[in-house]
Amino acid sequence: MTAKEVLEFAEANSAKQLDMRFTDIPGLQHHVSYPISQLSESTFEDGFGIDGSSIRGWAAINESDMLLIPDPNTALMDPFGETRTLVMLGNVIDPITKQSYERDPRHIAQKAEKYLENSGLGDTAYFGAEAEFFIFDNVRFDQNQHSGFYFIDAEEGRWNSGRVDNNLGYRPRYKEGYFPVPPTDHYQDLRSEMVQTMIECGLNIECHHHEVATGGQCEIDQRFDTLVKSADNMMLYKYVIRNVANQYGKTVTFMPKPLFQDNGSGMHTHQSIWRDGKPLFAGDGYAGLSEMALWYIGGLLKHARALSAIIAPTTNSYKRLVPGYEAPVNLAYSRRNRSAACRIPMYSASPKAKRVEFRPPDPAANPYLAFAAMLMAGIDGVLNKIEPGEPLDKDIYDLSPEEMKSVPSMPGSLEEALNCLEDDHQFLMRGDVFSEELIETFIEYKRKNEADAIRLRPHPYEFSLYYDI
């Protein structure tokens, strides 16, 4: 839409409020609302003032003023507000320099798209992310100086949750929740409403289903789109899922591993590069891939340990990235083999369907930063013609110890991942897509507020292990 068309859209939909949204570095979306009378054509140039110093990882108190410039192409009507509300995403601008703010994740994703175009390798990067999530009835948690606990109550859980109605009939068994029909799949209607709401908001949805884990693990798949648009769509996807669940008295988490000894939630990310409307990943190489696609895989695998800090960015992520729960811990590529970090889907022989599926990411990642970082790693692989090595078509988990020695693996902790990013981030800085300052800020924030915070606190299971030592 143009600015004028947005105003006409707002009037046609009787909008009373404008809700401006943006995303912080860890990936949480924020918003600020205005009476619709505050929106005019000039607003799309002048923007709205916000305090950037109150946003995690952003400006210092002495340089806090920021502008939110509405992006007219993101306009939609909020499906949840009782008051008719027009929603738009905002690009964050420095009011002094009038330049885009370097710590705005959406700006980084926009720069990654521009870098691809300027590289001459292609003009479009398509991303399609499959984000999994859990639906729970209730969750309680707390941590202080003398106690710490969490308690999950799930309608589908096979554990004794303390509910008065503790009927364990038609509950998925651990690691056996994939594709059961109702009533074992308790959430068909809830997911269907999520999907219909997403469609009303303009998202293109392909399918939805129950996932492998018990306790209400689900997946709703979106159709691929361009990098920035896919990241925008992922933020809207999370917003719709959480709010529909909330209307049903449920709660949703995109936390990668909320349940012990059951599968965690991933965000397998399909990606490809195109130029002039033609796919560049199709060829006569392994699994029908082009040299470019294989080099792209080479870049992903080479930089995967550094990428892990951005694509699996929580301490909880590394409770998912362990062998035995379908998590792609080992860095290899294969057609069909879902235990490989890079998989080449073989559903279709069409050149347009040729793509690389990178499986280590999880839905706790900031999609703007994650998609941008993966593209930069892939481009580095193409520019430097990085060979991915031999494919691994065996089940990785059945390899002998001798065979496993030659297969590199993902980091085992967030702390290790941050160290890897500290040592290997030059590929992210090409074309000024990521800045040194942003990477330093990201690492410092994650170390102080997450890795160190977890490391310093006693774990409840430590009392079981050591209290009587």
C-alpha cells in the first residue's frame, strides 16, 4: 500500500486506533498505540517518537530518542482488539542523523537482502520457517534466593498433573504425538481457528498438525516468502497463536525444550536464492542441487557453530540440541535424512522446489537476525566456493564412535555458542549488514542476562543429586 491507501484502508475498516510495532534484539515484539487521528500522510515521513533506552540492548539513556516510521506495506486490522485497531510495523530511525538505527533487527534483515542483491549472486532470498510450539493449560514458575520451581499443566500430558479430571485416555505417549486424529489430537479446532485468523491477517498457510511430543506440541506451516517478509510473518504468526490460545484459556510457549525426555520445538528453515524469477539452487549435482546450492550448504555448515548463538539463542535451546530427540546436533547434509543439520527435501523434482532446509534453528530465535545471519553464512559459502564435503545418508545416531569423530557438532551450551560467535563473525559484517557493535552488544547481553544468570543459580535437580553428599 501507499500512505494514502493505508488511510483509505483505515477509514474503510472504521479504525479507531493505530498500533505501531517493532522488535527488540532478543526477539520480543513491542507496541505503542495512538488515536487514528494521529495518522496522516506526513506521518509516514515524520514518524512517532519513542524512548529507545527502555528497550533491551538498545540506546543509552543519553541517546534515547528514536523515531518509528510506519511501513505502509505491513498494514492490517488487529483481529483481537475490541476497539477497531490498525496495525503497522515501524522502521526505527535515529532522529538526529535520519539514518536507520543499527540495532533495529528489521533493518539488519533489510540490509541482508540488499547485500545479496549487491553481490550479484541473486536478487531474492526465499525463507520458509516451520515453527513448532506447545499448548499448555497453565504454567507456574518462580526463582528467588531460597526456592525455584516450574509446574506445567497440560490437557494432553500423560503425567499426573494434579487436575481433578485426570483422564489419561486419548493422550499422546511421549515421542508418539505425530499426526494422531482426534480425540488423541486435542487441538484440531484450536489450531484451525489459529489458521483462519492468520489467513484473515494475510498469512499464506500450507498445513497444520500435531507434532511428535506429548503435552500439546503443534506445528502450523507458512508458505515461504522473501527474507524480511518471512520474518515479519513469523512475528505475526506468534502474535496470532498466543492470542487465540489465550482466548481459549490456554497458554502457548515457543520455548525450545519445556518438557523433560520429550521432543523439543524447532524452527526448520527452508531457504533458496533466485535471480530474475528463476531458481538458482536446482542443478545436476547431489540431490538435484546446483553448485551454488552446495556451496551455500558449505557456508551454513562452516559457520553453524557461530550461527548457533543467533539461531538457537537461549540456554534452553541446548537442552533440545542433544542426540536422541530428532535434533540435528551433527553438522552434515543429506537428502531425506532428518538427522542431518542440512536436509534437501525430495518431495518434488521441480526446479522451483529445490531448497536447503537448515534444521538447528528454534523458534526462540529473533527471525530478523536469524534469517539474515543464515543468508550471510550461505553467501559466504557461495563467494568462497566452500565445499560441504561428502553427504551423510546414514542415520547419524547409528554411526560408530570412529565415524562420528569426522562429523563436527553444534555447541553444547549457549556459553559455548557465544564463544563461537565471538571467534567467527566476520562473514556477518560484510556489506555492513551486522556491525561489530551489534555483535558485541548481543554477546554481552546474552552472557550477562542468560548464560551467567542460569550458571549462577542452583538447579532443583542438584538437590536430588547432592543434598546428602
